[in-house]
Amino acid sequence: MASFEAVKNKYKSLRFNSIASSLDTLVKQAEGNEISYLQFAEILADHELGIRDENRITLNMKRAAFPMIKQLQEFDFSFQTTITKRQITSLLDFTFIDNRQNIVFIGSPGVGKTHLALSIGHQAIEAGYKVFFSTALALVESLDLAELRGELKKKINSIQKFDVIIIDELGYLPLSKKSAFNFFQLINSLYELRSIILTTNKDFTNWGDFFINENVAVPIVDRIIHRSHIFMMGGESYRLKQKLHNG
């Protein structure tokens, strides 16, 4: 008859590490409840799968590089009345990801665009998707650096590995001709293959202001708005309101 440690080592060799580490507890629970062999087999599988899911979510949250965690229940829909909670929660079945659709939040600074993007991204990870987050400025800088090193394609391929790409705060600073071209290369590579969640302070008609060249702005806009959920967010800055209220 195999020893307890020998059985644990066999699970470890199979890389069922969660079962191996919890085997003693699981066996005692099974003995105490007098469950069938089949039920015990299912308990072992569920335990391993559950721990693996938790580890995967933790790893994907780290890879997403969110600057902060924002939950949808924290969003003040009574203040931001240009969109409804129902509109946002309808996105959380994540068919927009499966269908390679985009989400665009347009509005002035402080109205909650980033909060919504982060909360959707967080829940997408919990649902099993891989999410990439970057501000537009940091993303463009990383693309420019990669292009300078002759590694632009490699950089774009690394971003393509994610299911959802969140690009925050596009439009706050103008882009050089080279930066705009590199950004177009990324958007073109993601087109109809991955989902983009974009926040911007400028309406599409004004994108020529920061892309400088209309010949670059138009194809970027065309690829982003095609098959997109677009939300125009009005109102005053929520952050400014809070600061004035607390002050």
C-alpha cells in the first residue's frame, strides 16, 4: 500500500500541486462525510481547478498593470447621467470581446471614463480574459522605443496576445508623425482581431488635432469606430466636485 507522502509526490509529479498541498485535508473531509469514490474524484478535480483559476486571475491582474482597482459598484451613475448602469452592465457578458468589438468613452477629464474602463477590464479578467492597460502616452512611447530598436513588430505581437487592450487618455498631447504612424500600425494589427477599450477627451471629428495628419487620423478612427460601442459622457468633473465638496 502506498504511503501518504508517496501519493502526494505522485500528484506533484503530475503538477497537481494544489491537490498535493491540500491532500491531507481533502482526504479527512472525504472520510468524515463518507462520500463515494466518484464524488471524491470530483472534489479533487474541483479543488485543483479552483486554485488554478485563482492563480490565473492573480497572474493576469498583475500582467494587466492596472494603475488602480476600480469596481463598477463604486461608480456614481447618479452624477454621470449621460450613461446608465444598464448600458454598462449589458457589456459584462463580454460578447463584445468574443465578437472583437470595441468600446469608446468620450468626455472631458474627470467624468469617469477611466473608472469605467478599469472596472470592465477587471471583470473581464475575472471572466477569464487577458487584459492589457496603458495610457496612450506610455503606449506611444513604448512603440516609438521599439521602432527605434527595430522591434516594433515584436512589441505589437506581444500586445496582440491580450484579448482586450485598454488605451487610456488618448488625445491629451499631440503625436509626432512617426508616433502617429507607429500607433496606426498597432491599431491596424488589432483591427477585428482584438477588442479595444479607449478613453479620449476629444470627439472623433477633432482627432486631427493630436494626430496632426488627417491622412493618419481618418484610418485610425475608421478602424476604432467600426463595430464599436460609443459612449459620449457629459457633465462636470466628478473629481473636481469631490475636491470642492471636501474642501
